[in-house]
Amino acid sequence: MDLPFINIFLLLLLFITPFDLSLAQNCFLSEKYQIHVINKLPFNSPQLKVHCASKDDDFGDHYPAINEDFNWSFCNFFDRTLFFCHFWWDSKDKSFDVFNDKNFCVKDQNVPNILNSCTWEVRSDGFYLKQLNITDGSYYMHHYLDLLPSNSPQLKVHCASKDDDFEDYYPAINEDFNWSFCNFFDRTLFFCHFWWDSKDKVFDVFNDKEFCVRDQNVPNFTRSCKWEVRSDGFYLEQHNITDGSYYMHHYLDWSWDYYI
């Protein structure tokens, strides 16, 4: 009885050994994941430098061109893999995890990742992570982390309605300029005019009690319309009806005359 057992054991060793040599490519015992880091900084801007690594792998310094996709794949054995990246651009730098969770890419997010792929974009106002809109199955770039210049030109804001005028206001970086009002007969409209650097834009920030602005289709349950002014445009906080979370939707660009 011992001989057949020995023969089978030897055959298994011969079968397993070739697979062991290729696990990193085929992920025989684990799922395969990809990470993409795309340079979406403006043309003619300073060179971006990226250094990404895990406990076992170090890719060294990379200098991706504009729109270049720096990417790699790996096997997530026992769901314990962590990759971080350090970014340098102009006078700014930032370091953070780009993968530490197989379900969400990073643990502090709440939108499931079903692609086995984490796509990051580096933009002038920060870092964006590709996420799934569970409601309609589309994908969008979620503003995950800021990379704001502390010496940015001063923003000027002038907001008003038919009856109220708040005059010119100059909010500091991360300052919340806000006001409250009573919406009699559901007829209130507030608009704001924004000036920043050499750009300016004016649009309604409230004209509908259900959606904040009428050209949107995501109901607002908070009775609060939250806007963020960023270097690439204007963002409106919206509700994810599926899981109850909130995210910032890119509503309007500084340089375009149509809504996103």
C-alpha cells in the first residue's frame, strides 16, 4: 500500500512545481488585481513624480507624461496586500494607500469595486478614484483627496436672490460660506457669481426644493444644498439612493457652458 501512495505523491510534486513558478502571473490560488495611476494634470505643468510600493515590491520613481497610465497587476494572496504611492508635483507632495481592500480599493470608501481594478487620476486639485454608480451601472471619478495649492488665487463669490443680496465675499481655503432661508410658495431662487484667477462663472445654486437645481435628477433629502468650488469646476453634493451615502457630483466646469 505504501508504493502507490509514494507514486501519487511524486506525481503531485511534478504537477505542482511548474505552477508554483508562475503563480505571480496566473494567480492560481488568488484573484488578480490591477492598479492604474493616470496623470491628468494640465499640459505644460511641472513634471509629476510617482513612487509606488508594497511590502514585497518597489517600482522605484516614475515620471508619467500627461494622460499616461502607469499600471501594474498583482495577486492578492490571503487578502493582505497593500500598495501605497508617494506623489510629488510642483511644490506639493502626498502619500497614501492606493490599495488595501479587495472590495473597495481602499478601506475608507463605501462603494464596492467589482472590476478587480483600481483606477486613480492625479489632477491639479487632488486625487480621484474610479467608482461605480450602483443606480445606473455607470462609472465616475470620485474626488478622494485634495492636493490644493495653499497660494491659490483668492476666490470671490457674490450670491443673491430677488430679495437678498450677500454682496462680495472672499472665503478662505476650506471655509464654508453658508446661509439659510425660508422657501415661501416654493418660488425661491438663489444664484452665485464666482471669480477665480482669470475665470468667472455665474449660475443658480438653488431653484428647486427637491433637487437643489432643476437640471438634476437625484432627490435632495437634507434640505441643504452643498457646493464645492474646485480648480476644475463646481461640485454639488448628491445622495446615493442605493446605499444612503453622499458624494460630490461634478456639475459644471469653469471653462464650459454646459452642465455635466
